[in-house]
Amino acid sequence: VFAPAKQEEPEIEQTTFVPPSAAPWRIAGEVLDTYIVCEDEDKNVWLIDKHAAHERIIFEQLRANLRRRDYAVDSQLMLLPVEVMLMSDEVGMIESYRKQLEGIGFTFTCLRNTVRVDALPAGIETSAVADMFATFAAQLTEGTGDPKLTRDTVFEKALFQASCKAAIKAGRNYSPEQTAYVV
């Protein structure tokens, strides 16, 4: 039985979003509702995993929000709050990371076994909020047991996992505008 060696997670570099109208490529199509096919000026073909690309965009935007010193983060107030049921220790962990979660654009109230989310970062779909908070709670609760990890590292790992929950999904059909956003 062959078992691949455990690989360390690559360090994530800061990237800059290039709007499709300014990009040096054109979108040629989409394959299997999963991959975006692009062609550049030199006739090279690029195959882009739309979920992975969107996940990275969300992560970079949220991480940039967190690093802003002026706390002027774009949030969108929800007409109806989203209530997320969690275990009491997970609610406590969410409360202990309040500053970071508010720093990326969430506004919420912690109750006994529920977190009521009133606002979310701009660009995040309301439908992703429950999954994101459940992921934050699980990741933050699990990550605190490892003394090698700093508080910031634990939160960044949770942010990366939550970004995955908010990203468009492979295998689903999206509008051309939504698809173009990720390349």
C-alpha cells in the first residue's frame, strides 16, 4: 500500500484581483460546470477550477479586511438575522474570537447555544453564513488544543475553511457574470 508523504500546507501569497475586462485573457467556455477555460494573448489555454479560484478570492478579501487598521470593513446588514445552532463551548469560542470575526465584517450576538448573525462581509451570500459559522466554531475549537499554533494562525486556518463554504461550488451551473468573477 502506497501512502503519500504528508505535505505541508503551502504559504498563501497575497494576490490581486484582475477584473475580467482588464485581464490579458478571454473566457472561452466552461467544462463540466467546474472548470473555466481561458485563452491568453499568446494562444495559451488555461483551465481554472472555479471553486478553488472563488475560495481564494473570498479568503484574500476577508484576510485583507482583518488586516485593515482603520476597521472600515464593508458589511451588509441582513433583513432577517441568521441563527446558527452550536454547542455551548463553540459559542464561547466564537465569542473569544469576536474581534477577528467583526474585523472581517460579521456582526453577531452570542446566546446560550446560538449565534445570531445580523451582518456579514460584503460579497458573502446569506446562504453561506450558517456553514461559515459552523466551520469557524469547529476549526477554532479544534485548533486551540495545539500549543504550536498561535491565535492568529488558528483563525487564519478557520478563515480559509470558511471561505471554502462561501465559494461557488464545482458541478453547479452559474451565470456567466458569476463565473467571470472568479477569473
